[in-house]
Amino acid sequence: KYCHCYTMRSLLIACVLVAVASGKSMRKLKELEYGFCEGFDPILEFNTVSVEPYPLQIHSGKDLTLQILLNLQEVVPEGIQISLKLKKLGLIDLPIPCIDIDGTHIGSCDYDGQHLLDFGAEFLCPDYFPEGQACTLPLNPGMYGGEPLTITFGDL
């Protein structure tokens, strides 16, 4: 009986601690959180970042509306590689893996800068680039982005 009581009391205390910890760390995100890797000296400043719907819903036929306005402060050279690390925040942060869908990488992947520009050229250029900037690397300093852009996912 003593052991059973002690175990139940310990279990109750553990449950209360987990509930308190969960309440603090399992907050519902109301907006996208973003930032730069620790130790990285950012060469751009995000003025506007908006994603709808949020949380993200990525599946066939779904619309995704993005609005980004950024100030590029230095030249982005040819050959630039971009490493994107995404995670779903919660009680335990879950990394979002890199997924290959018919040769298109989505998620926490390493991307070639020119490949990204080529992939998005049809809807990015010239509307979301500063006047006089070609849709190719190197990218010169200036304001990039503008009006909201809606993308409809094909078959995934």
C-alpha cells in the first residue's frame, strides 16, 4: 500500500509538471516565425513576410498565398547555396525533412540559388525584382517582393 500511494503521488506530480510545461511550450503560433542561423551575418532584411493559410496546408489543389518584401543589402553572388532548416514548434520541436517530389525539393533542403531563380522565373520576374535587375545571379542590392503571390499546388 505504501509503495502504491507513493507511486500514484509521484505520477500525479509528474502529470502536473508535464501539463505546466506543455502549457508554456505548446503555444499556438498565430504567425510565421523566421530568422537566421546563429552566427550568420544577414545580408537582407525582411520588411514583410506573410503566408496564408497559416498553419501551412500543403496538398494537391491547395492555394498558398505569399507576400514577401525584403531589402537585399549586399550582392548575392553566382554560385550561392541556400540551406533551409524548417521545424514545427511544439512540446518537442519536429524537424521538417527535405522531400523530393518529381525532382522538386520541398522542406529542409539545400538549394542552388540560380536553380531557385530559374524555377520561379515565370512568376517572379520582372514583377518582384527591382528595376534593371535581371532574373539571374548575381542579385544586386535593392527591394525585392511586393504584391501577394498565390501558388496552387499541383499533384503531390
